[in-house]
Amino acid sequence: MAFVKKYVTIIFHVVLLYGFSLVGEWLQHLLYIPLPGSIIGLLLLWAALSLKLFRLQWIESGAYFLLAYLPLYLIPATVGVMNYGHVFVGKGFLLIPITMISTFVTMWLASWASQWTARKSAERKEQTI
């Protein structure tokens, strides 16, 4: 029974996350915002979590489930790049190191920002205690 409860919880969490995405799409179309609806939904979710209008426990299992399968979403893009090998002929081979460097810079900046945010959050918690 715990097995069923676990998966029902995950499905419910994923539905909640998808709901934020749908609300973002709706707002994007309604207000003609020049951002993708999924990004607007992500910003809404972030705002709701930051303002404590929405608890992390309400979506945590679904978010971890989606993150576990995230690499599968990237496989079609990788296969697409392999189909366009002729683009890399000539000076196109420079795209490979440029892509690798930009990926590492992005990963470094994301890790630095998350560590900085965690440090600031811990400092705020220490100040309130």
C-alpha cells in the first residue's frame, strides 16, 4: 500500500508543477509577456515558495522524480546535433570547444550562485535566532 501511496503522491506533485506551467502559459498569452510560459510558471513557483504561500513538501517528490529523468529529455537534442555533422565541417569544429567552455562556465556560475544563496540564507537564519 505504501508503494501505491508513494506513486500517487509523485503524480500529484507533478500535476501541481504542471499546473504552474499552465498558469504561466495562460498569463503569457493573456498579457503578451515576451517570456516563455514555462519560465513564467517557474517564476510564479519561485515566488510562491519564497513568499511561503506554497510549501516545498507539496512538490518535492514530484520535482525529484522529474530531475531523475532530466537527462532523457536531452537525448533528442544530442541526436539532433549528430544529424547535422556537416555544420561542423571547416571552422564549425570550433563550436565544440565553445559549447564545452560555455557549459562549464554556466555550471560554475550556477553552483556559485546556489552556494552564495545558501550561505546568505544560513546567515539570515543565524541572525533571527
